[in-house]
Amino acid sequence: MAEDPAGGYDAVFFDRLAPIEDSHFWFRARNQLIFSTIRRLVEIIPPHACILEVGCGTGNTLRWLKRAYGTGSVLGMDLWLEALRYAKERTDCLLVQGDIRCPPFARSFHIIGLFDVLEHLQDDREVLARLRELLVPGGWLVLTVPARRSLWSYFDEASRHCRRYSTAQLTETLAAAGYEPCFVSEFMAPLVPLVWLWRKCVAPLLGRRKTVREAALREFRIIPGVNGFLTWLLRWEARRIARGRRSPFGVSLLAVARA
């Protein structure tokens, strides 16, 4: 299945995902890892520094950034007003509508978060270089992206992804944009066989009459027993990776890079 050269985002996902983001194992596990990573960085940045989340969406992760930074300044930016309306209900962080390619900020941030955004952008290196201009010298970029091209499926098409990254590809992309990649690891390793089996074998048989969007959204159903078990399992993995232990495989990638 070919990678999508167009990219972008389907705004219908905001309405469908906002009600389940707090409960779904995937969001909870990813946010736990982001929270732990930001907490470690907060310990080494100056007091009164600023954190920016680019592509903050409905504000689900933005709340975790605020928790990690306590009383520090945390800002969220997104292109979509539909997303910012949800974010406004969830957090008291300052919210700004802006384009990632020409953000309305000067160089003033010590940490920038970019969580599952880069894969939607065709010009990933150019965007990363532009964000580097918003970081103070020695500032930090923390990002997550989908991992492993071998997992490319209808889900990526529905999500309007341009690509899934390998560890080497993400490291090279960061370096080419002027960053020093300090830590890159795959995560959500327990999901690799499940995702491959479901998306490559089971879902195509079950969803022949469904659009790729409907098939993708179906994956976010919450099955109580399964959801609880995977939340526990992935939370354990998140703690391990947050302590600096890399995972050799997973369905997502975490990177921490210095400007």
C-alpha cells in the first residue's frame, strides 16, 4: 500500500475522538510517556520558561503538559478552530490559532511538543527547521510519530498520514533540520502483532463495505476488559522508556532532540 503524498487532517476525528481520549488505552499510554518525559526536562530548564504544544488538537495532551509543568506557562496552538473549542473546555492554558508553517511566535520557548503531527506534513524537515527557530538556544523538541512502514494500512490513509517513520529515518530527519537527537525509541511494543494482524488480515475482511474512515474510527471503540489490560501493560512500558531504556520495536516513536 503506497504512502499518501497529500497528508493533512480530517476534522471529523475531533468530534469522534474527543469523548474517548481520556479513557482509551492508546491515548492514556502515550500521554503517560509524554508526561514523564516532560517532567524530566522541566527539571533542567530555567524557572518561568515556556512550553508550546504545536497541533494541540482537542487539548487532551495539553492538560498532561500542564500537569507536568505545574504553575509554569504552557501554550497550545492548532490550525483548527473546531479542535480549539474542545481544548478551551478542557484546559485553562493559553490557546492560539496558528499555522505550523508560520507560527505567530518569536524565539521564546524552552520546550516544544509535537505529538502525532509530523506524519501529516509533506514538508517535515522544513517544518522542523521552522520550529527550531522558535526554541531558545539549547531548547528541547519532544515529538511522537507512527512507527514502521510495514504497518502502513487503511488506518494511515484515513488519518491522512504522509508516512510512518523508522528510528533511523526520524533521527536523520531531525539532524537534517538542525537538531541533536538525544533519545529516540519506539514504544507500544505489545501492540505490534495485534495491529499487524488486525489491520492487515482481519479488518480488510470485516470491513469490505466500510470506508477507510469508518474502519479507522472503529478501532477507537473501548472494550472494557481489553482496554483496562492494555492500559496497564502500556503504562508499565511507558515508565520503562521514560527512564531512558529504549524499545527495539513498537507502533509509535518518541524522540527528544535539542536545538
